[in-house]
Amino acid sequence: MFYFGDDWRESADYAWFNENSGERTHPVGEKKPNAWGLHDMHGNVWEFCSDWYDEDYYAHSPTVDPRGPDTGAERVIRGGSACFPFLYGRSAFRDGNDPTNAYYHFGVRVCVGTD
């Protein structure tokens, strides 16, 4: 359910969410990383993704590497935030939001390779 396993009770070791964050974001790296060394993949800020959001897309999408609809009004957001309960950070949870919205709990996750 989560990159660290299925036990949500471990979530405070890995993520900032409404019950442990004071409903504010925190500097990246204060929680345990995932297996690839990435921090804050659950919680802290919602991640805007490049996919357009369609609530019913997965009902008719390809089963391998679904890329989302070609157009839309909202982008997919994933990962949950410091302002929401941790279960919104589940790996499978997604929602949509207008990509022009600028809230402190929306952002992007940037990963830079070291090879």
C-alpha cells in the first residue's frame, strides 16, 4: 500500500501529514527515505503529475503503462500532503486539481540521478 509496506502505523517515520505536521510543510529529508533514497514521496506536498486527470480513466485505460487522457482541465495529483490524513498518501490514490492553483501544499517532486 505504501513504499515502506502495508502498515500505515509506520507512516510517521516516512511522511508529514495532518496528524504530525502541524498542517505545514517541512524541509525535505527529515523523514526516512524509500528504497531508492528518495524522501517525502508520501505526504508533505501533493505532487502535480504530467497526466491529465479523468476520474473514470482507469475504467477504460490500457493495463500496461496508462498515460492518461490527451487533454483535460486538471492534472493528476498524488502523494498526499501535510494538510490531509495519511491515507490520502497511499501509492494508488490520485485526484485532480487545476495546475494553475498555487497552494503551499501543492508542488512537484524532482529527482536528479547521480550516475
